[in-house]
Amino acid sequence: MKKDKQIFGQAEIELLKEGLKRSYKERFEMATRLFKIHQTMSKATISHKPFISK
């Protein structure tokens, strides 16, 4: 179990290092994309319509 946490820790550090290499423009575009997705998902509603209507 401890080894799994170690692997995940290393993977997170790699992602953070890679994130630091990105330019401000790339970071801004990614944040904007995530914000737009969040906005869309917050407005979404789930409705269920059965295929067969009687």
C-alpha cells in the first residue's frame, strides 16, 4: 500500500513540474476551458425520458 502512495506522489510531482513548464498563455487557456466546462455542468439538468411511451 505504501508503494502505491509513493508512485502516486511521484506522478503528482511530475504533473506539477510539467505544469510549471507551460507558458502563461497555455495556463490561461486551460483554466478558461475548465471554467467553461464548469459553467456548462453547473447549468445542466438530468432528465429521464423512457424510450417507450404508453
